[in-house]
Amino acid sequence: MKVTLIYPGITECGFNSLKGNEGSWMNHGLAIISAAIKAKGYEVNLIDLRRLTGWEHYHQVVDERVGEVVGITMMSVDYDAAVTAAKIIKKIKPKTKVFVGGPHASICPEELEPLQCIDCIIRGEGEITFPQMLKDIADGKNLPKVVEGHRLENLDESPWADRDLFECQEEPFVPFLKAPFVTLIAGRGCRYNCNYCQPAERIMFGKKVRRRSVTSVIDELRYLDSRYHFKSFMLHDDCLTEDRRWVMEFCRQYKAEGFTQPFVAQSRADLICKHRDMVNALGKAGLKLCIIGFESGSDRVLKFLRKGCTRQQNLEAARICKKLGIKIWANYMLGLPTETKQEVLETYSMLKEIKPYHCSPAFYTPHPGSDLFEIGKKMGIHLIMDHASYRRNSYEPKIKGPDYEFLKDMLYKTIATEEKGYPGISTLSRLENKSKKLLARFPLLYRGIKFIKQKCRG
């Protein structure tokens, strides 16, 4: 049986965009599914929409390569591209069985159930369930419309990502990390309760955080080193530092294996403050950039978000990282529900004190499956009219209430707090150049980038 996997991630960057920074990164979910079904003897190929020139090119590729079964992953933001891809498949090859999985399929299956272009929706994890469904097709069994994915308790039993599937070399996203660059995932799930995320994360991965053994991660790094001779990497886990014991053992084994490559990981301010020895061990092992979700500089807003961190912890975590020579990638939101202008100014003053290596702001975007999404729905404040607006961007109003002209002004001011003084402008310039060819498709994106760049310079 021939299986085609489809990656529809073109909402932000468009067709013909498989190059540079995150545009080069593979999708680990699809890569793991590929490894799982290849292990059962199935032939697998990929259609990555980023590699194609447009929908006409996609028609041609579907006609040439699609066989009996297709599997499509779907983020909420990529809903339109994923559904269009499914409809075209059914038009060209109506007998092909189309499966959909991923975050949006797991969180909002009711939105997909009525669609005739989709045969089966897999909720949650698919590396066990999808191969079983392929066997059911071969045995002539009828497919249910919605299937709950089997959740692996021991992630060491899950196959490593099939990196041949994407046929691309991932590229680092900051200049001090050198290529070859690779990404990998050590665990699934998050034990924290932030209302802009949960319970969506638990719907996907369950209440319990599961993590591969340190030995499994080190073995994969050894394999990646022998194959790619990587010079830097990123651990994609939502919060790698949840388990101090795991982190300390990872640092020990990483150094014992002779690895010296720098890496990136994500953490939380409260954990950094609580476990300074762990952060010190990570720094000595090679952690050069820590991505921290500061979110807000207001204690009231942080409490409203159920973040579990305080402004003081945000500031202290930044001091700890800087003292250890670890650069800070600051994630934060502006325009949150109930947030006042004074509280936005508190976020700005916090960032001025932190002086992050890089500021990564977003206008708050309500995401399906989160408690805050439901709160906003009841309040009647959502302005998002289509799936493409689920993008994490900073130039499009997302909810009623915030003064977005004020927020835009504050956005530029927060970017100006970066420690090197407007390094974001070079990134904006690259985005502006790329977006010129996408002007006809994404005029708002182009105008937004150009306007932000001008404001930063001003």
C-alpha cells in the first residue's frame, strides 16, 4: 500500500518557501508517523506544500504520486490549506482514503466531521493508531469517522523521526548558532495550567508529561552527529526543565559523550529561579539560548493567565541566565483580555530591565481548545473571522477591547529593548524582501512588516 503524507504549512510563508530559518524545519509529527508506517512495510512519500509553486503544481503532484492513502497534519492556522489539499485529492482520485490528524483535528474534530473530503480523523497521537488503520483498510474494514489515537506510555518505544521524509537540512534561527543544525523532541505534554494553552495540550498528550529516557535522546544525538555532523541543535519540548533529575542526567551524559555543540531549549521563569544549579549545569553543557515565556510584566495579568510565575521571578530568571552567559529569547503577549494600558506599560518596563537578546512579541490570539478561548467566546470579544488569523502575529486585531494603535506603538518600544539595539530590524528586512513576491497573496503581511520596520527605525 502506498501512503502519501502532506504538510500544509504555507499560511504564513506561502508556496515555494522551503528555505531559511524555521521555513526549513521538518514537522516531527509527520516524520514520526512516517517512521512508524515504514516499519510496517508501507511505502511512504511526502508532499510538502512549501516545496510547490502553487495549487496547479499540487494538482500535478497529486496525479503523479498519490496512491491508496493520504495522511494530512493540521494546525488550526493551516486549516484552509489542509482542507483544500484534501478536496483536490478527492476530486482527482476519489477512491483515495484521506486521514487527518494533528492539533486542530484533535481539538476540533466536530469542525471536520461533516467534510466529505475527509474519511477519518485521528485525535491525539498516531504512530500506533495510523498503521493499525492501514491494516484495517487492507482487511476491507469500514473506517470510523473519528478515532482516538493510542497513547504510548513509554516514548522510548516510539520510533525516531524519519528525517529522510523532508529531504531538507534544517537551518539555525539565530546567527550565533551554526549549521548544520538539527531539532529533536525529548517529551510530550506540559504539567502547567496556563489558560491560553490548556486544556488543548492535555487533549493532545494527556495529563501526564511523558519523556524519553536520557539514553534514548543521547543515542539519537549520536546518530545525528554521525549523519549530519551537526554544530548546533534545539530541543523542541514545551518546557524541557520540568524534570530537574532528567535535565541533570542529560547534562552529565551529554558531556560524558564528548558533545560540545551549543543548543537551545525552553523553560519557565519560576523553574529557573527554583533550580539555579540545573540552569548552571545546562549552561556548562552548552545551553546558549533559553526561550522563556514571560508573557506579561503585570502580576495581575500573570495571575489571570494562570501562569504560575510573577514579575519578580521573570526579572530574577533573566538575571540568572545572563550571569551564566545564556542569552534570552523573550516571548510575551500584548492585548490580552482585561489587560489595561498601565499593565502593558508594566510589560514594557520589565523588558527594559531584562534587555533580552531577542524580543518575540505577539498580539494575544485566542486559540481553540484553551480555557481563555472559551472565556473570550462567552464575552463575545473574538474578532478572528478565518483560520488564517490564528497566526501568532503582531499586526492584526484579534479581540475587541484593546487599543491596537497604542499596542503597535508599545510593540515597537518593546522591540527596542533588545540588548543589541534593534537587531530585529535585520530580520524584518529579510521578511520584507521575501514578502514582496507574496504581496498579491498576503498584502497585510507585507504592509505590516514594512510599517513595523519603519517604526523601529523612527
